[in-house]
Amino acid sequence: MNTKFFWRRAALAGLALALTTGTRAADSFWPQWRGPLCNGTAPDAHPPITWNETNHVQWKTAIPGEGDATPIVWGDRVFILTAVGPEGAVVSTAPKDPYQFTVICVDRQSGKVLWKKVAHEEVPHEGRQENNTFASASPIADGKHLFAFFGSRGLYAYDFDGNLAWQKDLGRMKTKMGFGEGASPALAGDTLVIDWDDESGHSFITALDKKSGQELWRTPRDEATGWSTPLIVDFQGAKQVVVNASKAVRSYDLATGREIWSCTGQTANAIPSPVALGDVVYLTSGFRGAALEAVRLGKTGDLTGTDAIVWSHPKGTPYIPSPLLVGDRLYELKGTDAILSCFDAKTGAAHFEQERLEGLHAAYASPVAAGGNIYVLGREGVCVVLKDSPKLEVVSVNKLAEDHTDASMALAGDQAFIRTRHSLYCLKNQ
């Protein structure tokens, strides 16, 4: 079962929840970082294309603390992670005061907080870069449970009523220059995957049983700090876990943790998550350099410089935002700038390249797509909506009153969910 079919089955499993919202099962969820197909698209959703603080806002709910975790949507519930600490705390060095690492469940139709659980409370052992937060990893849902990952503060499984099923402590990360943590979990079937790359010299990737939290395997990795979320793909009936990283991109057998292939060529601080189309995986990074590689699955060992590299592109690649794949069009931003390129994913030919999006200054959030449109959210509450097209065509430029929008949007049904510094917005296509 490939990733696309897994999440479509998951949608059917959430039918009962979807019926309570009046939405169809297939458009009732955004279950994880990068959405139902792991590529930034919600193929059955039709969210609004214009809005402002008073137009198309179904509700706005205050969220305490800080966090860049993507909102997770399943049926009639929206989940958000946050780290609640002292106001005005200095975070570039190790904090002195405790933070509450918190899971919040919100009613999808009203915005009312249904439950709030403090998963863990502690003084973080190290600080984080000013543009990061202590709740940057996104949770993931399977229709019955939410898996909330707070990195060094642990992994927690809650049922949809807020009851804790299990928890797992994986240790304490030592991140590069104290930049902080950010990689999210990946899920396929009953297996959760966590990539744990840091400066300790003991980086690893591990798989856990989602029902119990029991560790299934652990494979050491020769990597420094990483922020890229693994991508689980299906190839010839076997699942692979592809992890973007600075020293090498590597793929592992999901069942055993055995390394299948590797490929060098990414830049330092490789943050963007991979996406896949058929048997080709797309890998990109853009810190102090630029790299975009299309790697065809099927071979083993070191693929660097081999014909497994279908095509590559050495400029205009993203530092923080992940790429967006819609059909056979691959979109990506340059660095953290509001400069967009679009490629034919199969050939690497540019439809358009490094076009500036007027109205945006910078973007940390990853672009998303639904209903034939592309949504590019900037850091200051502005979102540019474009046609999903080989030509750059702006549909609208939208602004919310609150600034600081680094969390990626979630799209489900006729709604869009945007997390700002202090609030969670639900926008509805009315």
C-alpha cells in the first residue's frame, strides 16, 4: 500500500467522525505534516481563496504559548501542540523556567476547546533559535489516536477524548548551535518512525509500534542535527523510509531498519522534507548553496553520480519550506524568500523560475494546495493564492490582522486552518 492509498483508507476509517461535520469522508482530514498525501496537497478540499480578519473567518481561538506545529484535522476535531512558558523569556540560552508541553483539541465547527492536556512539564535543557519554538514538530493522527511529538520532551499517544495511551522518552537532543528541534514523526500502518539527528555523535532513526510505543528497531546514523521529517514510500510492495540530511540522503527498509541506499549532494542544514511521484523521490535544500535532486527508486548502495539521479537543479532551492507536489508539477520557494519556481517533476524542465510573489517578504511555512489553487503563506500573516498552473497567475492576496505565521496551513473540506503567533484561525468557504 503506498502512502496515497494508506491515507485514503484512513479517510474511510474516519467516516463516522466526518458525518458529524457534514463533510465528505475524503475531505474531512489533514492528518499530518504535509497533509493526506505527504506532499502538501488536499485533493478533495475546496477552502476559500479570499479572506481577511472579518471575511470568511468561521472562528478564531486563542492558543497559549508558542509553537509552529501544523494544525491536524480529523473529522470534527482539530489538534494543536504548544509550549507554554513565561512571557518574554530569553530562549537563545538554556531557559531557567519550566514550560508546559501541551496538546489542545478544538471543536472543528465552533473553535471551542474540547480538552487540553499537559503532556510534560520541565525546564528545557537547551535554548532554541529565535525563529524556532519548543513545539515545532507536528503531531500525526490515525483516526483513533493522536501522536504528539515534543522531541526531547517525549512522544505521547492520546485517544481522541484526551486519554493518554502511552508515552516514550527518547532522550535529550543537543542541537547545532542551540537552534532547537523540529522534525515530525512519520506513520505507515502500525509503524511510527522518528528521525533523531543531533550533535551528540549518537544520531539514529527508530521505528515504534503505534499501539504500544514499543521500539521495533533502531539504526545508527552518521549525521549532525537534522530537521527534515521522514517520508515513507512504497516500492514494489515494500515500504522505504527516506530521510533528507546534510551528509547524505538515506533510505531504510521500514520493516527492519536496514539501509537500502544513500545519496550525497544536499546542502548543510537540510530541512525540507522529501516528496515522491511514482518511483521518484524529490530531495531539496538551500542553506549556503542549492540542491534539488530527483532520485529513482530501485537501486541499492551509494547512488551519488549514478543514473538513479533522474535530474537535478542547482539554484533557487528552499532553506526551510518543503516543496509542494501537485500532480506532476513541483513547486518550491527560494531560501526563505517569497520567490517561487515550478518544475515539471518528470523532466526537470522549468515552467517558471524564481518569480517573486508580490505582497510577501519571507516565508517559513511550506506551500499547500487544494481546489486547483496554491497557497503560499508568508511570515507576516499574508497569504498569496495562485492558480495551480504552469504559468504564474495570482488569484488573491490575503491578510490577517495578526502577524507571525510560520506554521504551515492545513486544508480540509471547505476550510483552511492558519496558526498565528497567538491564535488558530478557521477560514470557511461560505
